[in-house]
Amino acid sequence: MYLRCPKRPVNKETSFVRTSLNRVVVAVAAAGSLWVLSSGPLAAAEKFVAYLSPMPFTDATHPNITGKGSASGTLDGDTLTVSGTFIGLATPATTAHLSLSKAAGIPGAAVFDLTVPKDVVGKVTGQLKLDAAQVAALRSGKLYIQIDSEKAPTGNLWGWLLQDHEIAGQDVPQKGPWFIPPFAVKTK
């Protein structure tokens, strides 16, 4: 035995609105899914820091190689954005560049120009597209910032871009590991 429900009258206007609304919801959901899938996973930008200090000098070059500074680098995908400040140069800055070395503390070759004012104090900036080898060099501590000046044309300040890490102040004991992992020396 079946029970019959009375047949409802079909309201064409309400039915059309409901069907149209369902189609809009499905279209928006599909578009959102395609956008998420096409944009890939969202990766956090990597942070790097550099402390700019005088290049190695001799007694003869010591008066010309002075100053200090700091800089940061943000790697977002393959784009590195560099931003820093410097003070105390003996003569105005002339050029700045990002260089590639074999290891921290070893001079290397310039690979990108950075922007720097012709002054004894200022900002160093740049936005650079890195290739895969340059990204690997950055992550392993082989890229450094170098600022040249009038009386130190082959280098006044330099500093390696290292993964962002906590730095204890002067005369403050460092908590935890005191070394940067890329520079850890393995013993036999």
C-alpha cells in the first residue's frame, strides 16, 4: 500500500531561481578549485641576513676601508629582494653587487649589480631573479653583498647572506647552537 502526497503546484519562477542559484554556486566552486590547483602550494618566503663589515685590509689600505652595515634578503620563489643600510665609509660608495664565492670569507665574482647611493651613508637595494644554481648557492651561504667606494674600488664592505638566525648581542652568551649549519665542520 502506497500513500500518495498531494501534488504541489510547480512555481516556475522559484524553480528557475533555485536552478540558476545552484549553477552559480557550482561555477564559483569550480573556478575556486581551478585557481587553487593552478597556483600550486603556497611556500613561505625564506629570510636571509648579512652583517656588512670592512673587507680585509693592510696597514696601507686601513684608512680607506671603514664602515659597517646590515642587510636582509628575502627569497620568494626565484626572486631575491635585498635591502640594507651602511654608515661610516671613508669615501663615498661607488658600486654595490651580489657576488658568488666558494665559501664565506673567500672573495668571488660579481653576479648582479645592486643599487647604492654615491655617499658615505645610505641604503643598498636590489631585486634579482636567480637561477637554480644561484638559489642553491644562496641557501649554502655562498652569496655575499659587496660595496665598493672611491678609495676602496675593489671592496669596502662585504657580508654573506646567511639563513636568518638569532644573534646574541655583544657580551651576551649565545643560546643553543652557536654555528650556522652550512658552516658546521664534520670530523672523521
